Amino acid sequence: MMKRISLALLFVTVFGCTQLQTGSEIDSAADFGALKTFGWLHDVDKSAEDVRLNDPSVRKTVRTAVEQSLSAKGYELAEHQQADFLVAWFGAIEQKIMKENIDHFYAPYGYGTLYRDPVLNTESPRQILEYEEGTIIIDIVDPKTKRLIWRGSGSGRIKEDQPEQTALRNLNRSVTKIMEPFPAR
């Protein structure tokens, strides 16, 4: 159980102190003025491949943040069958590799690097970092036409070693930021 919680915290801390990259797409033909109520596309969130995404506290935090954001914009939560639009969310975690040259300030001016390997005749050493990047996608669907009318997404580097409450608070803020561009009533 403890391993499952610590794995979940890795995902939850995805947007901790890193720069959150967000974006959204909107269907210009959709009439957002007619929308008043929302419901969830799935009564229970679909299970994800990564166990960290299936943690109940992560799932609850995302759903609560979406519901609060939509309520603040003037929409009301309704049953699936009576909702004017439906909401679904998906998450993913991906392994990334970043390579960086370690140069000094004067290298661009032709003075060479601070370090040069005499045997291999290579200049600055490279630092290779492995990290994980988490992504959350929030979809808004028209229940009558089954057409996607809005999508918001956010991704950021997973930050480790945060207390659980801090991590959940950061996840809530991240989802709220993803929902910011969604039109208000």
C-alpha cells in the first residue's frame, strides 16, 4: 500500500515547482452560450496504464478541481443524461531524456570551452538527465453530436519528494490553470 501511495505522489507532484505548459483548443462552431449543465462522460474514471494515475486521491483531486472550475464559471453539475456537455480527463506519464552541454560564458565568443579532453579531443562534457513528464488532458464533449468541443491540456516535469498535501494542492492548481481558458457562462 505504501509503495502505491509513493508512486501516486510522483504523478501528483508533476506540476510542483516546474513550469506548467498549457494549451487549449475550441470548436468555433460550438454554441457555448447554450450550455448550462455538465456531467462526467464516465461515472468512474477509466483506468490508466500507469498505476500512479489510478490512485483514488489523484483521481478525486482532478475531478474536484474540474468541477470547482466549471462551477466558478457558472455551470452546474448534473446527471450524465441531463447534462448539456460531458467532461472526461486522461493522464499520461512519459520517460524523457535531456542532454545539455556544460559550457562557460565565453565559448560563444571563440574562446573555447573551459574543459577539453586531450585524449578524445572533445570539448565540454555533456550532462544527460533522465526525468518523467506528466500530462493531463481534459475533454469537453457534446452529448448529442458526440463531438469534441473543447480540449485543455497541461504538461510538466514530474517533481519528486513533496509532502502528499502539497502535491495534491499543486495538482489542483494545475488542473485549475488548464481550465482557465474554458468559456464562462
